[in-house]
Amino acid sequence: MRYDEVTLERIENHLHDPEIETLSRKVIVVEDETFNRLTERDPSLWGAVRVELIDKQGNSHIRESHVAIGDPEKPFSKEILHKKFMSLALASWDEARAQAIWESIQSLEKKQSEPLLFLNIIN
């Protein structure tokens, strides 16, 4: 991949990148009925995916995942969750405010139940 990660900012900034457009013309997406049937039997597997890459030499490379990262069975690490939160929160707040909100959210379970607690965090 050209970039280490896919972020909202990268998508927005490179939406019309000619290199990405050229690559996207080489990608074929095909719905796999096997996974549809799997999901019908067990709706918790709705994020199941199979990716097949065929390289220039014609070799096929296949990977499957029946559980999407971020699901309860395969949770995000705290580091990944923090990075994702910050990438989205920075669209609305400066870094210091976004970090303060993150820290407040992380301590919610330790605090007494307060009706306006969340409103205090974001205001």
C-alpha cells in the first residue's frame, strides 16, 4: 500500500488521486454467496470477509476473517481505539479538547452516575 493506514483525511485528500483511480480500475469486487449463507445462519458474522489478490505472476493470495476487528469477539486495542477516536474528534475539536474528552470518557466507569456528565464533557 502507498499509505500505512486508511483515514478519513487521507480518503478526502486523495479522492481523485490519479494513481488511486488507476489502481481502482484493477479491483473487482464480487459478492461471495458462501459468506451470505454464513451470515444467514449466524447474523453475528455479518462482517465476515474473504479477500483474494492475484499478483502479476498469476499467484492467488487469499485471506479470510469471520469477525471484524472492533467487534466484541475481536476488540480494538486501547491504542487503536484512541487513534481512531482522535482522528474523528479532531474534525470538531482542537487536539487538547479532543484529548480531554477522551480522558473523560475513559474515566466514566469510575465516576458516579451523573445525569449531565456527558454534556459537561462535550461543552
